[in-house]
Amino acid sequence: MDLAYKKELQNVLRNEKIVTLPQVFIGGKYMGGADVIRQLYETGELTKIIAGYPKMAPGFVCDSCGDVRFMPCTNCNGSKKVFDEDEEELKRCLECNENGLIRCPHCCS
């Protein structure tokens, strides 16, 4: 859904021999896959790591993006084009990605 996001993931995971899903990030820090998270949970370390983060109610779904984490750009409505009134022409919207999407400002801030 986002080329920059894909490149960032590839960069972070480049040293992994085999990449399985899910890959977990906490506070922007790469933690690892399901096996690592299970081990952290079983040793009690996961509770310590996530202690400072806000908790969401079970079953919470973002009203804005439906938990997709991306939504149509609010500047161009996903068209990737905006009208420049000074030059009287359409230009590429600079607020969204190559698909006309932005990160959800409500659940991905």
C-alpha cells in the first residue's frame, strides 16, 4: 500500500534469513516474529516492554481506516492530483503516497 513503507520494512528485515509473518514492531522498534514474541511473553519480558504504551479495548477497530492503517488522502481525496490556483493547472499531491493514500492520523500517529 506504500512503497516507502515497503522499502523501510525491507531495510529493517534485510538481515533475516527467512521472513515469516507476523513481524512485530513495538514503538517503531523491530522485535521479531511470532516465536520471539511468544518467548518474550513466556518470560514476562513482553509485559515490561509494552507497559508504557496505551491499551486498546479488545476488538477495537479504528473508525477512520477500519484497521487498514491507510486511508485516502484528505488533501486530494486519493486522486494524487491537486489544482494549483496560481499556475492554473493540476499538480501531483505532495501529501500522499503513490496510491493516493496517507497513514491513518487516528491510529497511526
